[in-house]
Amino acid sequence: MGSYQNLRSLIVLTFLSLVTGIVRGDERPNILFIFSDDHAVNAISAYGSRLQDVAPTPHIDRIAREGAIFRNSFCANSICGPSRATVLTGLHSHKNGRMRNGGAPFDGSQWTCANALQQAGYQTAVIGKWHLRSNPVGFDYWEVLPGQGNYYNPMFIHMDGSRKQDTGYATDLTTDKALTWLDQRDKDKPFFLMCQHKAPHRTFAPALRHLDDFDGMAIPEPDTLFDEYQNRSMTLATNEMEIDRHFDWAYDAKVRRDERGDVVLPKPDRYGTPEYNRMNDRQKAAWNAHFSPLNQKFLQDFKDGKLSHEEVVRWKYQRYMKNYLATVRAVDENVGRMLQYLDQHDLAENTIVIYSSDQGFYLGEHGWYDKRWMFEESFKMPFVIRWPGVVQPGSEPDTLIQNIDYAPTFAQVAGVEVPASVQGKSLVPVLTGKNEQWDRDSLYYAYYEIGEHAVPQHFGVRTDRYKLIYFPATEEWNLFDLQKDPQEMTSVHGKARYRRTQQLLTDEYHRLRDHYEAPPYENIK
């Protein structure tokens, strides 16, 4: 037993000398993890998209420019709480206990990167969105939003259990609190800070200073805005997340009922205006100064019959995108504030900075405005990382990575042994240019949530070129050739020329389910 312990200690010390020695002698790097909610890669200019010129993100781009940008970064389950549990544990949803947003609270007693780093001498903190129906465990300090949280004048839960409301905008306040913690931390210890924003999650409520940013601009539309959901699973047509049929007039489009007079808008109109109702008089005045003239113009045109159905959809798309991109702008600004703090306090050279999001989001692609599906726009998640002296600036690894890889990466950077039960892989070999040590060529995906937006449970596998999705409720398979059909408009499952590929992907799908010990479909409740 003693010899085993000695061997394990030797392995850990050897790793520490190899990894932390790269940075600055035996000084372990700080880790700043900036995590947003529902930030699509198409809304980050470093990734390149139809939006890169109209809505640049210079501060997130700076991390990519001074470090690495991963273009093949994916989530394991495209929904908020489960993705966050995966980031902490390195486990797929069925293993970490968070298959859906609802259900039992997250079990903080299981191995997490936060617990591991805290025990290894890191000072740990999480500030902002938590969304795991539990109090954070493994953190020396935490101050989190209840549930989804609010954009305006949000409530924060404190470590003593009290709830206190702050005046201001959630993205700014989360950063304020993170910077305060950095000022007050024990500066003799390395830190692990998770700065987690609510934005740009629905309801896409911009900071007041950004309300007018996109006035007079036409946001480019995706080619698939009017997708008719043919040549793929029949479940696509029964979704409830279309800008056309499901974008809520008050909640999403910001056309309040008390503004409409005798104009009757088509459904849906279910949720009202909870963010507006939280505002003080000054905030409401600024909000109304922006939205009221635009809304009155739209309502009059609608009443006069000047707008075709297609033009109404396009109006809703423009309203959605301008609010979403304005919400992102505050996130990017606050990333800049964090980077500036590191620069000004001589922390930049020994701090790993990561920007990511819990999943991607549809920005009108396939006519949608949410996430959940295994299609690229919500399956992909941003991952940019700066690690001075280690990560080659401007590098673009083509490695297939997933959010199960975050926790083991944090642990190994800190010199912490990763349990064999962790399903993810440390990214340190990729980050240090040792790509030959990376052997993953496929990813497993599982979506379990049943509820809003009517997206069915589905499961799949993705390689560098192909994607196979299984829909148990309808017993349908979809296969996509991402090289020839990057927008995923036509399934080639059952096509003769893809017979061998289909078999290989099917075999790989079942291999991954066995490897990750995925539950049988009939056992998923």
C-alpha cells in the first residue's frame, strides 16, 4: 500500500514539474473561467460568420488572438443546468445526475474540479449564474443568481443564505463582484474563479447603454430562416421554438400589451414582461425611449395591413437579433474589464483565461431561437483560451473537444490527480502542442429534457465529417454529411452511397453508449 502511495505521489509531482514549470518555476497558474449562457459561436467575431462585421466582439477575440480558438468544441447536452454540471464533473449527464434542468439538486459531494482545486490549495470562487438547484460546494466564496436570475436589478444569494437585490444590470454586477473578490482574495494562493454570466440567455434584455446600438442596421439573415423541416426527422416540424410561430410578443419581441391599443397580434403572448416590471422609473424611461417609437411604427403598419406574413417574421428576426447582439455586447465589454484587471495587477502572465458558454444557440438558423437540438448551432460551444508561455498565440486546434474535458483540464493544470471515473480528457496535451497524445475522433451527445419548446429526446455521435442522430420516440435516424451539407438540411440515412458510413457511425454510436455506460432508452424517465 505504501509503495502504491509513493508511486502515485511521484506521478503527481512529475506532472506538476512538467506543467506548472512551463509557466513560472513552481508557481501554479491562476485560472479565470468566464462562462456565459447561450452564446452562439456565430455571435463571436473571432469564429467568423455573417455577423462578424455588424457585431464584433473585440475582447473575446483578444483571448483567441493571444491564445487558441477551438472550432470543434461541443457540449454533451445542450441545456443550461446539465451543461454546468458536466463542466464541474467531467461526466456526461446520466453520470453526474443532472440530465435536465429540473429534478433533484446537484450533488456537490461528488468529485468536481472545484472541490479538487480547493483541496489542492487553490482559492476558489463562483460568481453569477449557478442554476443547479443547490448551493455551490468546493468554493471558498460564492455569490450566485437564484435559478435563471434576472437582467435588471437582480437578486443574489449569499453564502449565509440571505438574498439581496442589487440595482443595475446583471452582466455588469457579476463582473463588479468578481473584481471585488479578486481584490480581496488571499494573494498568497493561486485562484480559480468562475465568473458566470446570465447573458445572453432569453429574454435577451440589453444593457440600457446598448439599446440603440443597432438602430438603422439590417442584421444579415441566415439562409435557413424559412426552413420547412423536410428531409429530416418528422419531430423537427413539431418544435415550439420558431421565430415565426413561437416568439412571444411581449416576453421576446418587447411589444408590451399596454402599448398595443386595439391592435390584436397573433399568438403566442404568454409570459408578459418580467424584466420590464423589475425596472425602476429611470430604467423604464430609457427602455421606453428606445422601444416605444419602434413598436408604435410596427403596430400601425401591422394594423394597416402593410406587412405580409413573411415581413412580420423578418421584423421579429431583426428585433430578436438586435436585442441578442446588444446583450452580447455587454458580455464582451465585461470580458474586457476582466482582462484589463489582469493587466493592471500583474496577473496576466500567470493566469489562464478561458471564455466559453454552456451551449450554443440558434440565431434564426432553421427558423429557431433556442438550443437543445444536436444541430451544429446549439451543439457547438465557444472555447477560447489564453495561457501565456504555453499556448501558441493565434493557434486553432482542430481537435474534437467537449465540455466533459473542462474539469480534467483544470485539475491537471493544478497538478491534481483526476479520478478514473471522470469521462472527459485533459486538454493539456493539445494546449502544449502534443496533439499526438490526443486520440478522440468522435463525440457522444444526449438530450433528455422534456418540456418547453417540444424538442424530443435524441442521442447521437459526431465525427469530423459526419453526424448520426437517433430519435427514440419516432425510431428515426438522421445522418448528415457536414462537408457537403453544413447546414444539415438533408439526411442521407438510408442512401446507398452512404451505406458503409452509416454502418460505421451506427457502430461508433453504440460503442460510445457502451463506453459511457449510457442508460437504455426505456429507463429514461
